[in-house]
Amino acid sequence: MSTPTLTTHAAARSRAHGPTAALWHAVELHRPVAEVDGACELTLCGSLARIDVEQVWPVPARDVCPACVVLAR
């Protein structure tokens, strides 16, 4: 019988691109937070965003990616 694993998500901020606003996204972490260097990572919705290790997912903001909210549940 396998033991359940706890999935950890980090908050990541995308860049504004054209008329698209910068949003907060969720990134699934497969390594310790100490090993995350703030580089761009692939988010749950498929965007690239820079991880902000000082932010906790879910972020208490209004500009959050709706797809990441659903996928991070």
C-alpha cells in the first residue's frame, strides 16, 4: 500500500505581456524550497513564472490565475 504524499505549491509571479496583466500562479514543488533559486518555473496552468519564495500559495491577492486556483486544489 502506498503512502499519500503532501503536494507543496509555491507562488510565482508572471510577467505582464501586452494587454495581459501579471498574475500570481501556482508551481508544484518537487524539491525543497531552499533549492529554489527564484528562476522561472512551469506553473500548473502551463505558463512560465518566477517563483517568489517569500509568498505562500494561495496568495491573498486579487490578481491570481483562475486556472491555477482550480488545479492547485
